[in-house]
Amino acid sequence: MDMNINLPTEKEKPSEYAERLGNIYSHTTAQNDKKHKGQYIIANKNTKAYLLPNKNYILLRRFSSKDDDSRLIAAPYFGNMSKYELIGIENKLNYMHRPGGRLKRDEVMGISALLNSNIFDTYFRTFNGNTNVSATELKIMPMPDIGTIQEIGRKIILNNDYSIDYINKILIEYFNIR
């Protein structure tokens, strides 16, 4: 990928990397990461496949390390995080979106929370023994109805608590797990 760590010109777009993604957060503007990857991707015919419309997404690492506490590492990305029409998404990231539409803020937070929870991590590990997270596996994971997802997202946003402990507590309550 053609990258540039300097300030962007009109041909460069902000870029997201797996290394900058952590549970429920993203370091979009990290400047000195280990691999010295730039913050921007140059928009041209070679990089077109890496560019997406700037809207709300759930970003999810495609690979995790055996040392990671969780196989599922997801973070919300909101379109208002960038002023650009397009954003770059590295090949090491899966992304979830609403085809032909736009995910609402509470939906993005709710889905991100579910994917980062111990419940979903345990479920995922039960059916997948490796460290890869494929789009196919994500598509077949059972999810609660959209109303529940929105409620979970709203609760997290209203309480301004994005910790995994709080997420797990909410899900235990919602799903009446003992």
C-alpha cells in the first residue's frame, strides 16, 4: 500500500490498521506505531480496494495472537471521526456495516460490545480453535434482535463506560445468565 505519514493532501485518506485496534477503541491518529505505518493511504487505482465510504462501521481484527485475552477484538468507527469522504481499511481488518444504509451509533456500540464480551469470545472459541476471524464465521454467529443490540449500545453510551467488565455485566443482565 502506498502510505504517507505526513499531513494529507487531497489524494490521501485516513487509514485504520489492525495494530491500532483494541477492544472497543481505535487509535486512529497513532503516529509512531511499531511498524511505522502512515496515517494516510494515497487514493489511486492500486489502493481503491482499501477505501470505503466514511460512515459508521464495526472494525474487527482478522487475526489475534494466542497471547491475546480475546479472539474477538472489535472497535466502533464513527463517520464523524474523520472529515474525509473515504477512509482506508487495512486487509487485516474485517468490517461490519449496513449495506445500502448506515448503522446507527447505538447499533455500532451494541455490536462492538457483544463482539468484545466474554460470552461471544467463549462461543467463538468453542467453534473455532485457531486465531483467525473470518467474515463467514462472523456471519453465522447468532446475534440478538436489533432492539436488544440498540438497548445495549444506548446503555453503554449513556453510562459512558466502555470497559469489558461493564459490557460483561450488561450482557449477563440482558441475557439473564447466572
